[in-house]
Amino acid sequence: MIIGNREIDIYRNITGTKAPAVMVIGEHHDVEEIMKHIDSDNYILINIKTVNWNDDLTPWYVDRLFRSDQPYNGKADCFIREIEEIIIPELHKLLGDLVSYYAIAGYSLAGLFAVYSIYRTKVFRRLASVSGSLWYPEFVNYAEKELPCAEPEKIYFSLGDRENKSRNALMSTVKDCTARLRDFYAERGIDTVFEENPGNHFQNAAERLAKGISWILK
């Protein structure tokens, strides 16, 4: 379906009267492959496509990191408002009282977006940041300084165990940044975990997302 200017796919796997709804952000995911690996039999998966990956998912402007890259124009606030004010009301019309709560999951920049979203909206009670781009300049400082709109119940972080081997000095900090945020949220009493998986940033995305979604659904 189309809501606003977003293409949205909804997958229902419901065995109860209500089910958690997990928004998976990003346009490249094989959602049916993700669902094969989710360890739960009661959930709704909502895949929301991005219009511009580098713009929609980033909290503020950062110049391109590679010659072949595009700048990151920092339009995450606009996307979050769209989710909160346009997409959620339309989903409520469609799903009615089926949704017990909303969670959010994302991979790479969408994993960064998932964490940032809790500082801009109260919609999400749980989140999974999988191979999240938490190296993003000044993000960890922002997350530690600001207060979430509503503290989530559960936060899942994961990385490939070779992701911090990047030749890019900024991206090579991703493991330290992720561990730092794991410790920060855990100290606040939030149920938080950080797992490492074999491989680099680009391997087994569907399985890694499913692993994170399974954990936050428990």
C-alpha cells in the first residue's frame, strides 16, 4: 500500500487477539526471508520504504564520506513526523485494535534511525539497531546528553565482528560507539543487549534482523 509518499508492506503472523507491530525501515530487505528466522508466532511486520536513504535516516547534515557517496542531509525528523502523524493513523484504520505496541528495527543507517527515533517520538516501546551506523558524528554524545521521549523497554544492538576493521577512521569506531551506548542504556535500567555476529557489515542482513526482532519480541 501507499501512505503519503511511502510504499509500505504489511505482513501479519497473528495467533492471538493482539500482536506487537514491528516497523522494519528500509527498501532493500527480503521481509519474507526475515520472517523465516523470527522466533515468534505472534507479530505484525511493517516494512516502510525510504525515499532517500542518506537523507531520511540521518539526524543532521554530514558531508559525504567517500568520493562516490552522497551527503547525509539529516531529514530524520521529517520522516519520524511522517510516521507519527500520517503512517500510524492510517495503520490504525487498517489494523484497528490488533496492535499491542509498536517496535522499530533497522539495519545500517536505519539502525541509527531506530535509536534516534526514541528521542523524537513516544511511539516505539522496543527497538533493534542491527549493524547500526552509530559511528555517525556526534551521535553518541547526543544520545547520552538528551532524554528519550519515553524510555523503551528493550534495546537490541548487534554488529558483524569485522565491522570495526573499516579503513574509514570514522566507521572504524562503530564497535566502541555501540558498546558505549549499550552500557549507557543498561545503566539507565533498560533491558539492553549487544551481540556480535560473524562477518562484515554486508553479510546475513535478513538473519541478523530476525535475530534482533526475535529478542525484542520476547
